Amino acid sequence: MKFYKADNSLTYNYIEVLFKDAINWNLIETHYEDLFQVILSIKLGKILPSTLLRKLNNYNRKNKLFQVFRELGNVIRTIYLLEFISNLQLREKITEDTKKTEAYIGFSKWFFFGGEGIMCENDPEEQSKIIKYNDLLANTVILHNVIDISDAIRKLINDGIPVQEKILNL
């Protein structure tokens, strides 16, 4: 994990060891118009972000457009990481969402029978179909469970059995 300073002359108490280099603001300023031309092209649908990434990765790393995007990425990543380490609520939210995502992935893997979740297809379209079918199956089971649980709760309430709100929030 690398952090980048806004200026090399700056020093920070306690966190100086986190920083590697300074941002090359001159590079960003020099290629500012190129950067915005690419961003506008993406926004207007002239080029797909995936196409841009593929082309930038295929070019030599000395390509100026590659370098300016990498430098801008360093700025954005550093701002995000500093926000992450200083904001407890953000860390808690990300941790909570990550756990939910991992739980869903584990749940959907349970439905991935035949080959223990290993795709035997090399065709990206077929792989995409397999993933979508698996997600559809997992989501169908989730919906079925919601309906069954809702029916059971309704029956408890109709039978006069108290249902605590904290149980419903699980």
C-alpha cells in the first residue's frame, strides 16, 4: 500500500513512513487536456472503459497517457486510503458490505454443482452464462426463503405469538 505526498517538501508526523513519493503534478497539468479528452470520450460512449484499459495496458509503460492516468490514480488512491484509515464509519461499512458479499459468494458457490465450481468452458460468453445462471439460481432460493420466512412470521402474528423486532432485523 503506497501513499503519495502532494509535495516532496512536506513531512507528516507519525505517518511519514506510509508515503513513498510525491505526485507529479507537472505531468498531470501538461496532459490535462488529453486526460479530459479521454474522459469525455468515455462519457459520450465513443470508447468503452474496458477498451481504454486494454489499450493502455498493451502500450509501453513510457506512454504519457498511461503515466498521467497512473499518476491521477495515485492521487485518488491516496485520498481514498487516507479517508479510509481516518474514518471509522467508512471502515465499518466496508467491512460489513464485504462480509455480506463474501457470504453471498459462499452461498452461491453451494449451488455450483458439477466440477466443484470450476468452469470447464474457455469461451467468455459461456462463462458469463454459467455465472448468470448460478446467480439466478441463488437469487431464486433467496426469494423463496424470504417468502417462506414472511409466511411463517405472518402465521406467528396471526396466532397471537409476539415477534420481537430485533429478530426481524436479522
